[in-house]
Amino acid sequence: MIKLKPIGPNQTTLKIGGSEFFFSYETLVGVHNGKFLITDKFYSKTTSSHISNWLKTHKLDKKSATEVNPGVLETAFALKNLNQ
């Protein structure tokens, strides 16, 4: 099942199967696929706040997530779509 859900202004989750992809504005900045991965790239204070808010919806903070290069998030997204 694929489900797109706005969770706040300029904040959207996309659920595909058991994975969740989090977007701030139009940028993929987080993935939950058994573990939480967040971008290590600084985009803006607002995007950083969006990431914190997304993690809070899962009762987590940034210390609970693994920071990775944005390319890792994009690869996770691409692989999930190929396997569906």
C-alpha cells in the first residue's frame, strides 16, 4: 500500500509498504525502514525543525536517528520503489 500524508505545513510522509519517507518542502530528509535515517545536510532552520517534529511523532529525538548523506536516503527510496 502507498499512502501520502501531509503532517504539517510543508511536511509530508510517504508510506510504501513498511517504509516511511519524510519530505520537508520537496526534499527527502528522512527514512524509517526499520531504523530512522535523517539527512546530515543542513538545509535550513525550518527543515531542521521539520525533522525534529517528524521524529517526535515517533517519540524520538535526533540522537535516536542515524545521520546519513542525502544520497543514502535517495538510494533507500529508489530501492524501495524498485522492489514494489
